[in-house]
Amino acid sequence: MLPSKRQDVLPQRVYLLNFDITNLPSTLQFLVLCGAVFFFYVGYGYFQELIFQLDGMRPFGWYLTFIQFGFYSIFSFTEMKCSGGIVRRIPLSIYAQLAFYTVATMGLSNASVGYLNYPTQVIFKCCKLIPVLIGGILIQGKRYGCWDLLAASLMSFGLILFSLADSQVSPNFDPRGYIMISFALVADAIIGNVQEKSMKNYNAQNKEVVLFSYSIGCVYIFILLVLTGELFDGFAFFWNNPWKTYGYSVIFSILGFAGVNVVLTLVRITGALMAVTVTTMRKAVTIIVSFILFSKPFTMTYVWAGLIHSMIAQSKNAV
């Protein structure tokens, strides 16, 4: 661990995909990072839904996650090699935990798309705001104000309302989907707090966290796929239509990798709660894009749920 005095003397540099934005005003840094989160993750969500539109893709969410983790590992390894070599500051024991939670949240999230309507899956994930608050209190000993707790509760309520509306107009639910996304939700809430605490304590860079978390996670998923037999079935399915399956997966992974780097930067400079708030609002945009680009039924309850989120966002900015 680096001495705390060193961290005080040498402020951490802020990068957006290897572009140094440290000298920008803090407000502009935040806005630039938020814009990048929206750009990369809206595209990420589009390709995630597009992949699961393919006939027969439903049971292969874990194989898609394996490919995704493999690309993330290659991208981060190349990035670290090109920027001066591989340096590890966070202990492997912590990375083993981070990898487990990362596998849980991304693997279960990808797999759940095959069993839930996509907007429902996205909305359900947004409810992690409250687990993040609880995790911040238990893991880091943080104290949050009443407004933070109220905002998280109301935002989650709005998203639940959206989910109920979806169930009324398009009842395409499966208990397995609910179970998967629920566990993904808990793991996702834990990740932000563990990442924030580890990156600050050990002064670790985003690319280090991505490399070790996803490379170790890739091994976890490989073992899981071999044990379940999905590795060979998934390969056979993807090989039947490689341009769409592997082609979409490459673009999906590039957008996701860029998004992960930006979110990690946001976590480091603003904290897990603010980062989750930004990514939650991004999910609202993803849902709108999903309705525009993919045919879905509509009900006015969606509008009321959206208004709740808009009011929360405006009030939070005013505080």
C-alpha cells in the first residue's frame, strides 16, 4: 500500500480512455465523464438486446459473458503493456473477490436477458441504489443524508412502477429471470463499494482493476461452462452464424470495455453513489432507445414512472 502522504502530495491523474483531463475544471470533468457513460453504455445496451433477438440465443448468456470477459482481458492487457507494463497494487485476494462479484453481476445480467423483457431487466438493475447505500455503510462506514436515502427510495419506486407496467402490457416473465437479476443486483451493489475502497486505499488505476478482475473472472466462467457443458453448445451455436454472434459480441465488448473504464474513473473521483446515480439515469435513456429501435407495447404508466425519475434528478441537482 502506498503511504497516504504520497497520495496527498501527488493528486491522482484523471483519464478518459488515456486522454488526460486532469486540468479541466472538476465540473467539466464530471460532465465529460457522464457524456461518455451515456454514449458507450447506450450503445452497449443496444447491442446486448440485438444479440438476444437472434433465434436460439436465450440459453447462451453465460457463453456471451465468457467472450466478453475474454475481450476485456485482452483489451486491458494491451492497454497496460502499451502504457509502461503491468503493475499490480491491489492484492490478489481482493481481486479474487472482485472477480467473483463481477462474474455474478455481468453473467447473471446477460443470462437474465433471455428470460425477461429487456426494459424490465434494465429497470430491475436500477434498484441497486439502495443496496449501494447499505454497502457504503457496512463496507466503508459511510454516512448518507436523508435526501440521499429518500432519492434512492423514490428512484427505485419509479423503476418498480415501470416494471409493473411492463408486466401488464407484455407478461413475458420467467422466475429464472427474476432470480438471476436479483443476485446480479446484489453483486453489482457490492462491486462499486469494494472498487472504490480498494482503488483509493492502494492508489490503483482503472486498467489494473479491469485486467485482473476480468482475467480472473474469465477463468471462473470457463470452469463454470465446462462443468455445465454450455461451452461446447455455445461455441456450436455461435459458429453457425459467426458474423452476427461474434461480430455483435466484439462491438458489444468494445463499448462495454470503454464504459467500464469511464465508470471506474467516475467511481474514483465522485464515489460509488454518484456513479450509480449517473448509470441509473443512463439506463432510462437505454430504455427509451430500446422502445424506439425495438418493437414493444406501451402504456401511460411508463410516463408516470419516467416523471418520478426526472423530478428526482432535477431536485438532486438543485441540492
